[in-house]
Amino acid sequence: MPVTFGDGMVLQRNMPIRIFGEATDGANITVRLNGQEKIAVSQGGNWLLNLDKIPAGGPYELVIIGDGDTIRFKDVMIGEVWFAGGQSNMAFNLENCIDFEKHLPTAENPKLRFLQIPLTEFGPINTNGLQWKNFDKNTVRGFSAVAYFFATELQERLGVTVGIIGSYRGGTWNENWMTPNSIKNTPELKYLFEKYDREYAKYKDEADYEQTYQQYLIDLKNWKANGGWSSGQAPMAPAGPKAYQRPSGLYESMIKPLQPYTIKGCIWYQGEGNSSRHEEFKTLFPAFIEGWRKSWQNPELPFYFVQLPAYGKGSTWPQFRQAQLECFEKIPHCGMVVSEGCGDEKDIHPKVKKPIGDRLGIAISAEVYKQPHVPYGPQVKKVNYYKNKAKVSFDYCDNGLVLSETNIDSFEISGEDKKFRVAQIEIKGNTLYIWNNEVQRPKYIRYAYRPYPQMVLFNKEGLPASPFTTEK
């Protein structure tokens, strides 16, 4: 059976449940769960069937019979299943967060479960010790902090079992996680495979490549011994079948083996690796999501991602945050949470993750589960210019806008010359007025548009506005 199936697993409620696996060609496979019995026939060594929708509940036993064998999975719960992926800030463990002990579960919680996929750069996933686990004060320490806080928030709001499948890897680019077709079918991205093929073709044969790869492993070991990221960039694996940076490489090794396990949606925290290619990201990210929706067999799969936080050395991060904002505005069934308060001026791996997980839970419970609360902080709806002022109206702030501080320089305004000056501001309800007396004919405005910005604009519900610029 695929790695997602095991004792203690969570299956998605209120959706057809895909059960699948491998068997001898032509074998009859019988699946039983909660009074249902369905039969599939293995074709080409693979089989798949759909169980009817089941409401939240359990524990149940899932029984699979066929090919001369019977498999029984015990303690199976029906609830909400979410996938958590991305790079190092999604992989960031709970125990590395500031004051993480305050957030540990006081007791084992069988209504919160997770399956953490081991790092797999190439080849099959190592299933030794791989199992679904309940949240408790010991198991969650090494689990994704963002996913932990998200699951906790969501479970409290929904009251049903929540299961998280975590599969992530630090130091990655978005294209490492894309399906091959989503790259090949996007003209602007075809160069990714072409570049990889050229690099790999430089090796005389497999032995030559393997020798280079072994030297990379030595360099990587030395890098870790010398302090890891504090000593500089990690060495890059040579282009080839063992390089995790290869296009679609991590999709093939860490995502495809999980599919098409029925999930409700995805949470995603990645972008640091692509931040210098912010214009390309506007093409790459929609293609990435479209590819996943096809491979997860759900064209409307909810996909919620984290906007990059404040970081002093992120020289292109303002542009990248804007690219993320534009993707959020254009991609259907997609959400973005702002990471205000979760950045670090000097550390690309900030140690505050709870607000991010909480905001994911807030947004998803509002939009996906239709709970009656505001999903996001203020979002620019319209900008008009009157004489020397910009009038900005916002969505998601029916109760009004709030400034956390008043002595600020986060708002800027410019004319046609794009020479931005710090602006004065005035709030009236859900409308913001921006001006600078030296700019008589304003044309552009921006907010928190710096690598490490001061973010001060919120709605009454305490959710932050995204940095933005109207400059094109």
C-alpha cells in the first residue's frame, strides 16, 4: 500500500475516498470500511476505487483483501486532511520556536494527527518508522511548527479530527515541486528542463556523475560541521538524477507517491528560493498550482500559502511579496496569509510561527468551511486620486481600519517620476487617505514596501494588511 495508508490514518470526510495500491495484474481487490464494501480489479499492477462519502467519525477499521493477502488498518478516523509543504520555513520544527513549551499539548490528542514524510531526494520513500502519529508533547516537537499551529487552530474551530500530511525540504525552488507537465506545457518555463539536460550532459558517464555527487556529499558534511547556514550558502548537488534541485525532482520523490490520496486542501510556505525571480514567479506559481490540482484529481483544490515575512537581507523580497499578492488575487480557490510579526531582520528562519498557523486556520475556516468571520486583513479594493491625495478603499475591514502605531514611515506616495516620499495618512472607516504636500499630482502609492518593513495596518479583527505597491 502507498505510504499514506497506515494505522491511525485520517481519511477525508464528506468526499469520495480514494483507496488505491498495487497488486498482481487482474487481481480482485475488496475494500471494506464502516459498512461499505467495494471491489476493484488491478490493471497494469495498480488498482483504485472510491468509497462513498462518510461523515466525520471513527475509529474504524479499513480492511483490504486481495492477491492472497488481507491488510487491516486500525484506528482509522474520518475528518479533515490537509497537506503541508514548502521549504525550510515550513520544515521549521516546533521545538525551534521561541517559547515553544507554552504551546505543547498538555495531553495526547487523538483528534490531531500527522504523517511526516521523510526527506527523500531521489528513489523510494523510506517507510521504516513511518506512521501516523497523534499530537502529544513529544511527537510534535520535531513536526512543522506552521502545520502544528494551523492544525490546532482548525481543529478547535471545526471540532472534528484533523490530519496533516507533511512533506517539505529546505533550500528548494518552486520548480523542484512542480509536475513535469506543468513545466513542459508552460513555454516560459521549458528552459528549466533544457538547462538541467545541458548540465547533466557534461558528465562522461554515470560513474563520472557519481564521483562528483560523492564529492558533493563530503562538501555538504563539511558545511554542516562548520555551522551550516551561519557559514554561508549550502553546497549545490551536481545536476543529475540525485540532485534534489532538479526540475520536478521533489515532486517525483516526495509528492507523487502520496497521490491521489484524498485531501481537502494544501497549505504552502515557500518562496525564499525564488525571490530573485519575482517576475517569473507570476507565471510559475499558477502553473505549479494547476499541476497539483490535476495530480491530486481536484480542479478546485483549495491552496493557501504564506507571504514571505520581513527580512533585512531580502533585497528582492518587496517585489516577491507583490508577486505573491498578485497571484493571490488572480488564482481561484487560493488564499494568502500575511506573515506580519513573524520575520527576523537578520535570520531567514524566524522563530515565530504561531501567527502564521493561526491565520491559515482563520482564513481556511472562513473560506473553505464557510464560518462567519473575516478571513484576511485589509486588502486594497480601489485607489482613486483627488488633487494631491490618494483615496484607498479596502475589503475585509467592514468594522474599520486600525493603525498599530501612528509615528510611522510605512506609507509612501509619488508622482509620475516614481520618486517616493513618506506620506501622511488619515483613516476614515475602511478608507485610507494618503498624501505628501510635495507631491502635487500623485500617481503611485505603496505600503511596507521594504525588505524589513514596519507593518502597521490592520482590521478591527487584528489581521494585517499585505504590503503592496500600485507601481507597475
